[in-house]
Amino acid sequence: MPPNRCCDDNFSALSSRARCFLVVVVVLVVVVAVFVPLYFLVFRHHFPPFWSSITGGTSGPDDGSNTGNGWQPDCPDLPVLDRDRYDCYPEDSKVTRQRCEERGCCWARLAIDDIIDKDPDLKVEPFRDKIPACIYPRNYGYRISGKEEPFYGGFELPLQRIPAPSRYGDDVHHIRVRVEMQTPHRLRIKIYDPSDERYEVPDPMIPMDRVPDAESAEQVRMYATTYNLGENAPFSIKVRRADTGIDIFDTGVGGLTFSHQFLQISTKLPCHRIYGLGEHLHKTFPHDTKWRTWSFFNRDAYPEDFSNLYGSHPMYMCVEKDFNAHAVLLLNSNAMDVQLQPTPALTFRTTGGILDFYFFLGPTAEDVVKQYTAAIGRPMMPPYWALGFHLGRWGYASAEYVEEVQKKMRDMDMPQDVAHLDMDYRSHYRMFTLDEEKFAKLPDVVRDIKGRGQHVMLVLDPAISSAKDKGVYPAYTTGASLGVFVNDTWGNQHLQGAGWPGPVVFPDFGNPSTQPWWTEELRQFHELLPFDGIWITSNEPSNYVNGSISGCVYDDLNRPPYKPKT
């Protein structure tokens, strides 16, 4: 037997066993030293924390919950008007008193329930079930923990979390509030974690113009900001319209929360006429403020009443009693809920990022729209022909059928400026392809349409077929070689979803290589089929399966502690 072997079979040789033991210990130490930090740095957000699996909760060990610090909820005096309640248990409208108080919230029986007890046959409002009985205490949130610090065009304040029980775990204990007086009519209030660079919406980059110096600034700014100075009171901030003194934003109602995957802020509003907060289907332009919750998370879905749809625009415009108007944008792209209540008041609840607010002071509704689009970007001016009459449909069986429909339109003297071609023209529904069997004649048909002074639009969607049983597909092979597709959680292979062509991959438009690849694919296809414009669809992005064809990773991103009503 070799004399230098680490683990000798001769157990009588003590030195050999000692060497073996030492090597095993060293290996274990190295494994622990490498993989434990790796878990917290890389995999922390892909698996529920160890303590959660034991306790059944989502709170970390140092979240301030029940730590014996002496905090007790300061509950408002009863009865609490139904309109003045701020929901402390939004994920369950039927929460029990015990679960409510275990969270450190206040149980306030609905005033209308006392009336119903005396008259069970009384017909009550249809929104009664939406009025919360579990509400926030007056001493929940953050308090000022340091001096005001000047910031370009404004100031910053440090805040420290009041040690109340955690709502959803992973609370951020030290945050900062930055107030930027960007222009005379635009104000920014940013609430963020200074020790952790959390995700912020990268585009648009809203510019901060130089404001006039302090003396003249007070004369031209349309707003003023104040915040409470109480040593132990929860922090709150107000934005006031300078010329009328109306508070257009007032967070003094409490409930400010800033945790890893749950951020919340509530504000009183000076109006019931509230517009915006798209994209949803509702029956009137002004929003219903009777405990209505709107959810934001892009999805490819047929429009249904009150459900979230294709886009997310967490901006509202408020028309005040004197008909002045202002708008507020929360620049946050995470899934979120926005709740309106009859106070009037509004609550933002989002599942990540930061609280980044922009205020547009108008004063007219037209001014608000101008100021808002100046900040986020103006819509592109469409070509004149795009404002004409369009004809499009799903179900063109062949190029000859397209030609026949166009001829019938001319024979009946029907005005038409644009012909839309849906995905029927593609081979196996794959992007940048033409069905050479049914639509071989389509390039000639398109040239004929254009020769008559009309225009042609094509339906395109970003998902690229990854099926390997339908022949060579250059759009996929070229994109894969350039690394332009979104990878899976582990980053070593493409994330595959499902779409019209079957299995698909998704271009990563945050990758600098993706736009040149996309542009080149369009250029090459335009040489074959000389279209005038494209209608991009299914770019929410749309996916016919949850996560991927392999399912969803069991992590806190796919299973957040608070799920908006999407």
C-alpha cells in the first residue's frame, strides 16, 4: 500500500488517521466558507429563508417583531369613521381580530356593523366588505433620525424605522427621503435605501432643471413642502399648492412601510375627481373612490372589468375643488396595488424598488399633460397616413385572399389608407418568416397595395421560436450566437416560454447587442416584404406558461409575501 496515502486502511497507524481527519476538516471548512456566502449573495432571493420554513412566517430574525422593546400600538379612539381607515391587512379582507392584533394592528369594528346588529334586514353599501376592520396604529412607520441635509435643489432627511412588528419581513431600518425642487412646476420626492442599491426604473431619465436661486424660487415655485418635526411621531410629509394653500399630498395618515418586497405609502387627496391609473377597463373616466383597488402588472389578456391589462401607468391626475389640476407619478415598475377610498385618500402598495414620486402642478389639466409628457417623453408624431382608415383582421388564408379583400374594398369605394396583415403570413407563426406555400405571392400583393398610394402594416411579436423540429431558423440561430436572449435563473441557458410558434425565447432589450440584431432582422425582412410599419404585439411580455416551460423557480420573487390582486 502506498505510504503517502491520506486515509490508510491500517487503523493502527495513528499519524495516517490524523492526516485524514485534518484533510476532511479542511475540506468542510472550505465548503462552508464558499457556499454559505454564495447562498446569501446569489441564492438569497431564490429560496425561502431558513427561519421562514421553521416558523411559517416571512419575517427575519431581526425584523423588530415581538422583541420586547416595549412598543405597543397607539390605536385611534372608537368609533373610527369608515372612510378614515387605512388597511393594515390588505391581503385578507376577512382577517380575524386575533390575526390583526398579532401583527400589531388595531381592530376597529365597522360602525355599520353596530347598526346591522340592531336591524339585520338593513341593506348596506355593496362595498361594505371592502372596508377594513384591521387598521394601522398611529405610531407605525418611521421617525426622523438626524438633521436635514441640503441637496441640490432641495434637501434630504434620514429616517429610522419605529420598532413595531413587521408586516412582511425584511424591513429596511434606515431609509432616506430626498426632496428635489426640479422646476417651478415639478417636484420629486424619493424614498430609498441608502445602503442597498435597489432597482430603479432606468428609463425615462427625467432631467432635473436648475431652479432659480432661493429668493426668486419662492416666488415662482407652485408648491411648498413641509414635514412633521415631532421627536417620536411617525414621519409624514405634505406637498402644498403655493397660491391656494391646498394640500395636494399628505402622508400624515400613517402606514409608511419599506421592506424588501413590500413598500407602502398612503396620502390624503384634495379631490374625488381622480383620473389616470391605467391600464384598466372601467365605466367612467373619473375613478370610483369607494374602496376600489386597481392592480398593476402588464399582461396579455382580454379586457375584463377592473382587471389589470396590457400596460402599467401608476400616475393619477386630481382635479381640485377650484378646478386646478395636478398629477402624481410613482416611477416604479414592480407589481403593485393602488387603493382609493372615500376620505378621499389613496394608498400605493408595491412589491419592490423604491418610492419615487414626481408631482406636476399644472395648474390646468392641459398644463399637467404637457408637464408630464415633457418629463417622460412626448409621443412620436405619427405619419399622416397612419391617421387614416385601417383594415385588419385575423384569418387571411392566403395571399390571394388578401388580394381579393383589397379588390372588394376598391369595388365598393370603401375608403382605406392602411392594410394590416396579422400573423397568418408567417411560416409556423415564426417571426421574420414568410409562408412560402400559402403566401408566396404576398410580396407582389404588398407592392400592388403600395402602388395604389396605400400602406401596409405587419403584426410582429418579440418572442422568437426555439423549436428545433421546424428546420433552420436564422433569427434564432443568429440571436443565440450573439447572446441576445433572456437566460434562466442560473444564467447558463435560455429561458424558454411558450407562444404561438410553440417553445419561444425572449430578446433581452436591456442587452446592447439586442437592438442591432433586431434592426438587422427587420431590415432583411423588409427587403423581402416592403412593409411601411409594424404593429408590435405580445410585448407585455406575453407567455402562455407561468415562468417557463420548466415551471417557476420556488423563490420569493415568484412567491412574494404580498401578492397584488393581479
